[in-house]
Amino acid sequence: MQIKKFRREHKLFLVEGAKSVLELLNSSYHIDSLFITAAFNDLYSKILVNKVPFEIVSQKDLERLGEFVSNDSALAIVRMGENTELLLEGNEYILALDGISDPGNLGTIIRIADWYGITKIICSENTAEVYNSKVISASMGSFTRVRLYYCNLNEYLKKRKAPIYGAELQGKDIHSVKFTSSGFIVLGSEAAGVSAEIQSLITEKITIPRYGAAESLNVAVAAAIICDNLKRII
Amino acid sequence: MQIKKFRREHKLFLVEGAKSVLELLNSSYHIDSLFITAAFNDLYSKILVNKVPFEIVSQKDLERLGEFVSNDSALAIVRMGENTELLLEGNEYILALDGISDPGNLGTIIRIADWYGITKIICSENTAEVYNSKVISASMGSFTRVRLYYCNLNEYLKKRKAPIYGAELQGKDIHSVKFTSSGFIVLGSEAAGVSAEIQSLITEKITIPRYGAAESLNVAVAAAIICDNLKRII
């Protein structure tokens, strides 16, 4: 807990596991400290050379330092990026997250955005923090390529002129929506969906058609289906 | 732990939380015991009447009995169903899971199947157990409508004549696949994908097109995108 507090005060976050640390080494993030096992060093010494100083430690040490139950590869302590405003530029889509609270869902959404070539996500202030180690872990390295901006989502979206698509129960079937070449996709919280104030800003209500009996879909699953339909048409 | 062992020996499993217990009451599952809070009884007394005997307990008791950190509604101890062989009948699709090990992923896949009207899932023996409480919880009640059959998946699929679609990296773009009216969709394990022996049984290799840089998608997310493409075309 003291380490957690120390990290937050010093604007540092944890990246754990081989896949995520390798992606990190390939990114512009500033690595404050890097701890690796001898086995990881044997496998990736060519990548590590001249990149960043590191210390070889035991698997036990990695597990003590980090939050993974099991980590036999690497752990980095990394400097958080600035919370810089992100704007729609050219033919692109931006995801807008209205209160996604589960870190696993946020990490999965970052990974999905990265798969579909979406590089910007706007988050309401009550969305889970990207630097939470569960978010970083679920993003499978995609946090290095997708930028997030935390702000008052209502104020942010109010100023936008591009179409704002929002997933709601009574919207147009996404299989027949003609998506414009750029815009925003709003995704609501797991428990409450899109908040009333954000709903009023949505210009196109869209719905994933249901063929069976489940009441809803997980929000990350819904994000993926929307992105797949979006890209199919562009 | 003793309770867990007792449950397994007596072929019983746990269902926790209001949403899941309400779906359960609406299903053909045999409820062995039902424990509810007074607040849950106040809300749902009309549904509970004549359904099944229950006992009113405190929230603390529910949390002690179950695996949820917080449960202020209901908990049921339920008899497991038989592991009955499931066959392709008429114009339907069946999901075939080859070693999905994460209970959250399995539960999410059950929920997705239910959304898309798929009612049968065939699981390899090394797939997570459906009666794991994390699977039940992630399925959000959909375990009451989707049946699972655990078997030697290789032996099972070998005997089938319908097309077997499998998600692989070098397959046909799912946006242009013409799915037949019935068949199987194979999904591989989180770590290793589809095993070599099952790969050799796939008749149509399919791929979710990628527009960005993420290396892969979560298996439940991939299942959802495939189901959405499947239903769009049928």
C-alpha cells in the first residue's frame, strides 16, 4: 500500500509481464526502473541493449514488487503521461467512455480500439484509471498505442460538431447504419448505461441486434461489435 | 473449502446475486436451497410464491455462504444438470470451445451465445467448468438458456458432416465469408489458440480483419464479432 501511494505521488505506474514490457520498450513511455529475470534477459538481450538500464532479480522479487500472482519475466516502473486533450482529426473515430468502472473492461476496450486502429479514447472522470495495473494488464500492451484523455465528458462532447453515436436499446440496427467517415462512439457504464446528460448529446442512437434472450452484452463486447461494424462500412 | 468439496460430491453449484437467481427461478434447474434477504423478499415476493421454499437470512450470511464479496439479495444451491450429448439440429450454429480456461471468458461466451440465439456449446474436457461460480456469475443468467456438453472435442467433431469454421490468423476475412445455414464455430484457448488436432478438422478458416496494431483479441470478444457476422448473413 505504501508503494502504491509512493507511485501515485510520483506519477509512476506498473507494467508487468513479458508481453506488456516488450511493447513498452517499443514505445515512447519513460521507464523509471526495469526489473527482469535472468531468463527474460537471455531471451531478449538484443532488444534490451542500449534501451534502458535494468536490474536482474528473482521471480520472487518480481512477484513481491508487482501485483501479478505469477511473474517470471519482467516488471517496469513507468512515468505516467500527461492528460492532454485529444481532438478528432480527419477521418477517424474516437471512443467516449461514460463511467466504465471495471478495470478489466477498460483494458479490453483499449485492446479492441488498438485492433481496429482507433488511437484516441475520451474518458469521463468516473471512468477507471488507465494506470491501474489491471487496466494495463488487460490491454495486453495496447496502452502504448492508444491515448486516453480524462475530462468532463459532457463539456467535451457539447463542443463537438461531428456525429455522436451512442449504443442504446432503442436505436437503429448497427447492421444497417451508414456510419459517416468520422465521429464519436459513446459507451455507457456497466451498471447504468449512458448517463442522461450524455444521452441528450447523442446524434445517432445505434443498437446491436439481438437474436436470443440475454438481456444485455458486456460493454467491451459491445464496443468490439460496434467497431467491427464501423470498419466494415468505412 | 469443505463446503466446496461437499457441493461437488453432491453435484450442487452456487448461483449468487439478484439477476442470476431471478433467471434461475424462471428455468428448469432444480433448486436445492434458496437463501434470500428480507429486502429481496419484499421486492420479489410475487415471483417467489409457490416457486420453491426459501429461508430469509442476513446479507452477512449470504456473503459467508457464497463467493461474492458483496451480496444483498439472494443465493441458491442448485443441482447440476446431466452432461448430455448435444447435436446440430436444423438451421443452427453450435460453438465448440477448445480449452477456454478463464472462467470469466467462458461466462461471457455463454452470455454472447444467448444474445445471438445460440443454445448449444460443446466444450473440450480442458475447458473451464460451467458450474464454477465465476462462470455462472459472468454469464449473467444466460447459463439457464444455453446448454454445454463436455467431451473429447476431437472425437466429437470428427463425426460431424456440417462445416466447421475456426478462427485463425490466416483465414478468410469474416466480412466476406458466406456462412452456410448451420455449422460449428471453433474457438481456441487464450494461450495456445486452437490445438493442432482440432485445426486439422476445420473446414473453413476465418479471420477477423485487423485495422490497427494489437496482436490479438480476447477470445470472448472474438466470439462476439464472429456471431455478429454470422447472424448478419443468415
